[in-house]
Amino acid sequence: MDQPRALVIGGGIGGLTAAVALRQRGWAVTVLERAPELTPVGAGLGLAPNAQRALDVIGLGDRVRALSAWQGDGGLRAPGGRWLSRTSSKAAADRFGGPLVLVHRATLVSLLASALPEGVVRTGTAAELTDPGDVGRPAVVSTPDGELEADLVVAADGIRSAVRRALFPGHPGPRYTGLTTWRVVVPAPERPFAPHETWGRGRLWGTQPLKDGRVYAYAMATAPEGAHAPDDERAELRRLFGDWHDPVPGIIEAAGPGQVLRHDVHEMAVPLPAYHRGRVALLGDAAHAMQPTLGQGGNQAIEDAVVLAHHVGRNGDSGPAAEGATGLAAGLATGLAAGLASYSADRLPRTTAIVRQATRTGRMTAVSNPVAVAVRDALIVAVSRFGPGLILRGFAGIADWRPPQHTYASGTPRQ
């Protein structure tokens, strides 16, 4: 019998991870990406040990670890340069079983795409869900070249997901958080620096080195929705952060005109009732958009993809392939439908909790009252005196997550 067929709408990190994982579980996969080429939006990305273990499942974990890893000391600073807390890559690796890996998004997208055969990714192809399907019928997706039927549709179409709106038209969708972000990648300054995140009054800055000799910097501040600088975003960064400690001013000046990316921050404050409907599964920002304050947006999309393939692959293998050409509908009833329900049950509680934790952290960074800022900073300093373990405790249950199947990195064969 023919392989069960999956269509992935969206060629970002989550969609490509899902495509690789599903192919390894026996699915014929096509990725539909509306952009003319795989050019990811964004700059740097931190992959925590949880996402690395998910990538171990599809055989890419070690290749990702070889790209970059945070080394040495780092921590949290005040705008004047005072250290509020210190930690190290060793402390993080000891606590969570691996280092933080910093990569450029384009590098990760290229790595994922290289794991797919030629022709799997169709760029320049807008896709619209026409019918989510059900036990007795396939899902249908319309494209400029006509309609496509699929046993499974994976919606990885981002924070403004049209598929999510079609599946859950009564849901309010993402809301604006009151925060906007800037991101840039520039050459590293001549003077070495310790990786850091700096919290000010309603403003945040982070500077992290990449293995290729460049620096990934990100900033966040409170702002009206849809606002933009009257001149250019580099000038806006200069106004907001130009008098902060080194290397912040130098990083800003190293950015070229138009190189600074700016995006408002939205989050899924009201969780969806499920991450699937019919034969369609949502993942990544389409399912659970979150603030970037924990650095887990891309990490959770990778987790979603691997967990989805685990649940629908296991059930798909025991359904259509075992029952022959006429067994797809019956196999779906006991296999794919159950697998999608298991996916929602597995992912919805975890990602909802992380969305809420990111929101709480965002409120701390957005504090602007001078007295409240002083109290916040004093509490951080007090906690840090007990060692990096307490600072890292906020990532307990997040960075130490393990996938539902064995991985080669766990010391047991992959299944």
C-alpha cells in the first residue's frame, strides 16, 4: 500500500522538523511554503537541552551541538554594568544535561532542509485549508496548482495562522503583550565580553556570541502596538540603549542600515481547547505563541514536531500499513485519530504552562517604576548569592524535558 500522506503548511523550524520526523516514521511528506525561498525571519536562536534531545530523535542533535555552544561565565546585569547574577555554561549543562547552543536561524533551517530529499519542500506555494477531514474523509488543502488531499495536515503557519482560525473560529487568538523586540547579528567587537542579559526600566538587552565570530543581540521594550521608529530602528536602539554598559553601544553602532529587525510580541493568553481537529495538527506559534523571555518559542516548536511524529507515526504504522489498501479509514479511527488526541493531551498542558511562565517573566522585565526596579534587582542579587542553582531553577521542568521515545544521546538505541 502507498505510504500515508502528510502535508506541512509552513517551512519554518517547526514545519521542517515535523517533515523530517514524519518521514522517519513512514510518512510521505510535502512541505508547502508560501515564501519564494526558505529565508527564516529572525536572527539568532538559543537551543536549550530540551530541544537538542528532540533533535536527537531525528539524528540531528550532534550536528546542532557542533554549530555553537555557550562557553564560560555569563549572567544578568543592570544597565550600568553591575552584575545582578552570574552563572556558567558548566552549571547549566550540569543542571540540565547539556549546554545552551546558539545558532543563526538560517543555519538551523538549512540543516533541517538538508535532511529532506529534493522536492519535499515546495516554495512559492500558498496553501489554504479547505477541509480538515474526519475519520471517513481526508483533509483537503488548496494551492495555486489545485487541491491536494492528505491523511494528515500539519499547520506550522506561525502566529497569524490561518489554519488555526479555520479550525477554531471562536478563539480570540494571540494578543499584543505591550512589548516589542529588536534583533540583529553583527561582527563581534574587538574586546571580549561575557554573554549577558541586561534588565533596565521597562527595557531589556541581550548579547550572545555565535560560533562563527558574529554576535547575536536582542532587545525588548514596552511600546504601543504597531509603533516604528520615525527614522530607523538602529537610531531607536541608540535612543533606548545607547548609554548602557559595554558592549551594548558598540553592538548598536556595528549594525548596518536596515539590518535591525523589529517585531511586536504577541502571546496566546487563552489556550486553545486542543492542538488538533479532524486530521489537522497545529504546532509552534500557530498553537501556543509565547513571549521570548524564556527563549523557548523555537524550542517548543521542535518538541511539538517530534512528539507529533511519535504519536501519529506509531498509530499510523499499526493502522493502514497493517490492514492493506482498504484499511485507511478503519486505521484512522483507531490509529491517527487516537494519535492526534494523544498529541494534544501531551503538548497542551506543557506548552500552556510555559506560555504562562514566559508571561510572568515578561512582567518582571517590563517593570518601569524606579522603586519596583530597585526591589526587583535587589531580590535577584539576594537569590544569586545562593549560587547559580537557584537562578537556573526557573528552567526546571523546561530544559530537562525528554522526548517520549529513546534517543541515541540517552545511551539507548533510537526506536
